[in-house]
Amino acid sequence: MAPLAVAVPIMVAALIIMVDRRLPRLAIDLLATAGALADVVFTALILHQSASGRVITWSAGWKPVHGLSVGIVLVDDPIGAGIALLAAALVVLALVFSWHYIESEEGHYHCLMLLFLAGMEGFALTGDIFDMFVFFELMGAAAYALTGMKIEDPTSVQGGMNFGIINSLGAYIALMGVGLLYAKTGQLGLPQLGRALAHQPRSELLVAAFVMLMAGFLVKGAMAPFHFWLADAHAVAPSPVCVLFSGVMVPLGVYGAFRVYWAAFPTAIARPDVSRAFLALGVVTAVVGAVMCLEQRNFKRLLAYSTIAHVGLFIVALGLLTSEGVAGAAIYIVSHAGVKAALFLMAGVLLARYGTVDEAELHGRCGDAGLLRWLMPVGGLALACLPPFGTALGKEISEDAGSAAGYLWVPALFVAVSACTGGAVLRVAGRMLFGLGPPPEEGAGQTSGDEEREGEPLRRIPATMAVPILTLLGGALAVGILPGVHAAAENAARIFVDSGGYRNQALFGTAARLPAVHEGGWSLSGVLLGLLSAGLALGVAAVGIWSRPITHHFPRLLDWGRRPLSVLRELHSGHVGDYVAWLMLGLAALGGLLSLPAR
Amino acid sequence: MSFYPYLVAVWLLVVGAFGIVRSRNLIHAILCLSVSQSGTYVLLLAVGYQWHAKPPVFGEPATHPTAKVVDPVVQAMTLTDIVVSATVTALLLALATQIHKRHGTLDPDELRQLKG
């Protein structure tokens, strides 16, 4: 089943290229959507099967004998199958949205979307570290092409270029890590690697390989200081593509890093060292993302920085290296994908209607946006973790995991970051849709890079655009409301962190069944903290809308606050050379954090 | 196998990255990316190499199954890597020609529309 999830989208993509010229656009749309829907079915079946033990597939039947194998393995546990299902579902919704959104007559776009899907499925489902590199690059190549797809648009090609260079360099660094691991162990499969490394003492070579692998995957995972490409790519890529970038591609980078850690390295590198490195860089990522998010007035760029902030939170939750942290991050990633994808599609609708998503240009002009007038504030509040959205449940579980691990600052960080990012969205919604606050000053321009509208302005919102938005928000709500989500995530997380079970089941077909948890759900403190962050988000939005008259009276206060902010903004220079310098610096920082003696 | 190929591999990776940092032309930057990637080829081949070993082709009378051969796995990986590199380089070069058409320049210092 798992190989089909990778092969079917590739075959449908090839079919589309073959019949492209002969079929009308509608047929191409239906074909592509059907291909992605088939993947939803495959991954849902794998997810269902994996609940009672990992689904192991040895390609071409090269099964291991006495734990030794020359084959390539796919190991699918509920977390891997879950993120694969998320990818397939988001591609379906993005393709449905694109029926009226993407106007080109040719099927290149659909073909690239399906190849992108195949790359993501392969990356999520494989149990082989070299396959991870290959699928990482497959999804990368499709993503660069999708970013730079509008070749008439100058910023679009430039965003694609920055994205391509940084991510490919990251992939090559990861491949160096793969090579070093192979040199040390002679293995490429994650189960075999786990077995080979289980009794190895820590060595400098292993640390170097680990650092390179983590850096490579976390370039796609947009961890600071590897995150610079993300905002450029999101600002210029078509909105349905941004849905996939923010919703699942970036979390997949994080997934890859932690999958490799848990499958291969949990005993080879001391856990406190790894945890410290991820917590430190996760906090930096979250803070940088949240601050830059408040600074944006291009709505898509703002959402991109909000993704960076949330990825920081995911890295903190996963970096606790406990199953509770994994469970919280899993729920948060799924519901964040729903909310953020819905917001990106709303940005797409705004762009199709008004030709821009600049907050100042659209001030008070979007009062006739119909459905969006209600959905955008809801999206903002959901991003700010208003219960009972799934984001709030994921936040609550992650906060509890942080407090349980002795990090009492974790809840504060989660509340602050979700309030800032949700508040920024609410501010934009208030100014664009309801015309709140003073009109913008002329010449305060600071936009950079924008997606260009395709064709004629959109009069009314067609059902193919409204339904995906409602489905995504409904999905995020369902994650919070449905009973048993917490317990299922907790069980999946326990399987994810069970390194011994991972290799034993893959190599010997035996794994001890873990005791299942059945309870779990909302707690009073979680609901209160969710309400607190939603309330703070409203405050942040209000300050953003009405602050100018206040700060007008205190210009020096403003200057004092502006200086560090402008330095931070200058760092996001859009210059590919700067980004590569930061990548190398981040590599060194990660190596330094992992080599420092533990506390 | 001696230590030098590994030094060369790391050197290529770093010098390629340095080239991108200092680049004043995107074509140059893309080629620097290829230089970085050459580091991975050198590393992978060095990992599998053995002195006085034969090519990994079995079945010939010259190569008995127990004979010492170089590791074919890393060679396959290098080939895959080269294919990936060709795809990415071609795609990036295509984007570079488009950037030149739209902006009239390939100097990253002058491409300052994506900022902040």
C-alpha cells in the first residue's frame, strides 16, 4: 500500500503530461484531483492499519533474514502515516481551490502538484535515510518550480531561486551526513542504523553526521537561522501552493529531523544535549517569527512569518523529547495546517478579488468580501488557539509536556507566540474587512514581493473556493472537538518514540505492544490558557490598529523600540548570499550546541 | 583509504557555499552550488573505496564472489545524486534566465524586491 501512495501520483502526473493538449482543462482538474484522492484513501488505510502495529514494506520482497537485509524498507507508524494523510488531503483541497484560481490552460501546474505530493508521501513513509534525501529533493524540485511558476512575474522567479539554492544546499549537507553515517555503520535503513548505533559510544563522527542531517532537514523545516527562504517563497508562490508549503512541507522537514533522531540516534547522542539544542533554537525561531509577523503588512508574508513562529513552537514541543511533547506537536501540526491553509486560501480569494493583499492598500476596501468577513476573524482566533479549535488542544498538551519536563517558561512562550501571530491576522482582518483604525499614511510602503493576480477580478466567491476554506477550518475544529483525538495522538507518539520497537518490528517482525491510553482531552487550565491567548490576540490586534495615535505622543518610545526591529528586518535581506552565510552559521551553532558538555 | 579525500569533500562543500555568499552573479552562484554538491560525490566515493580492490562486477572469472571489490552502494548513491543535481541545476538555470529577462540583471545585490 505504501509504495502505491508514492507511485500513483507520479503515474497520474505522467498521464497528465501525455494527455495535456488533448483534454479540456476540466478533465485535467478532475484527473489530478482523483489522483490525489486516491492517495487520501491509501494513506488513510495505512493509518488505520498502523494503529495495530507499524506497516512494514520491503520493496521487491527483499525481506531480512535473521535481522540482516539488503532491501529498502518503508516503515509506517501512525505519525508518519498521519502526516502523509495530511499531505494528501491538503493537495486535494488545494487542487479543488485551483479550479477557478489557476487560469493556465496547460496541465503543468497539476503535474507539479502531484509530483510534489509524491515527494512528500515518499519522505513521510520511507524507512531509509537515503530515500529520505531523494524524496526531499523530489519535493524540493517540484516546490521550486511551483514557486517560480509565474515566469512573467519578476519577484516570483526570484523567490523560487532563493528557495531553490538554500534548500538544495541543505539537502547536500544532509547527504553528507548520510554518507558519514554509512561510512560509520555500513547501513542506510533507519531500522538497521538504529540497531548499529544502539551500542556505539558517542563519537565526533556521529555528532557531525547528526548535525548535518538535522541542519539539512531543518532548512526545509525553517528553523532559525535557516528560515530566511520561507517568507520569500510564500510571498510569491500561488496561494494554493502556500497551503502545502506552510501546512505540510515545512512540518515535514521537522518530522524528518525527529524521525531520524528517534529511529537512529536516541542512545548514540546524549538526550539532554539534543534537547537543549532544539529548545534553544526553537525558542529563537518562535520569537523571530512572531516579531517579524507583527511587522508585516503583506498578508501572505505575514502568514509566512506566522508559520515560522509556529514551527518554532513545534520544535520546542518535539525538542522536549518526550512522548507527550510529540503528541502535542502532532495535534498542533494537524490543526495548524487546517487553520493556516484556510487563511492562505482566504489570501488567495482576496488577491483574486482585489489584486493585492497589502494591508494598507486594502484598508477598509474589503467590506464586500461576503463570507470572508466572518471567516477571517475566526481564522485569526483559531490561530491564536481559541478553544475548542484543535490548535488550542495541541497547545495545551505541549504546554503540559513542557511544564512536566520542568520548563515552566514553555506555557508563557506558547501563549505569547499564538497571541502575536493570531493578533497580527486579526489586525489585518480588522483593517481590511471592517475599515477599523485610522487610514494608512501615504508612502509608508514596505511591501516586498507579491503574487500577481491571474486574469479578471473575481466577482463572487465560487463554491470551489469556499468549500475548501470551510473544510479546512472545520477540520481544525474537529481535531479539537472529536473525542479520542488526544488519546490517539498519545498512542501514536508512544509508537513514534519507541526506537527499540521500530527496529525490532522492521527487522525481526516482533515488537512489544505498548499499553494504550484511552483518556485525555481538555483540561481547565488548558482552556483558560487558550482563552487567555485569544484575548491577548485581540489586544495585540487593537494595539496594532489604534496604536499610531498613541505612539504619536511618545516618539522617543517609538524610536527606542524601532531600532532593534529595523536591524532584525534588515537581516531578512532577500539576498541569497546572506542566506547561505546564515545557513553555515546555523550549522556551526547546532554543532556547538551539541558538542558543549551537558549540564 | 587515506584521510585526504574527506578533507577535499569538506573543502568543496565549504568553498562552494562561500562562493554563493560572495557571488555577484546568479549563474555563478548556481555553479557554486554544483561545486558544493561535488563535495558529496567525493565523500560518497571515498567512503566506498578500497586500495587494490576490483570494480563490483561479479560473475566474471576474474572476480570471485569473495574478491575484494569497491562498495557499489555508494556508487549507486552518487549516480542518484548526479541525477538530482542535473534536475536542480537545470531548473535553477531556467529561473536565472527568467530573472535576467525580467530584472535585466543577475546580480543578487541589485535584486532587492524581496525584503523584510
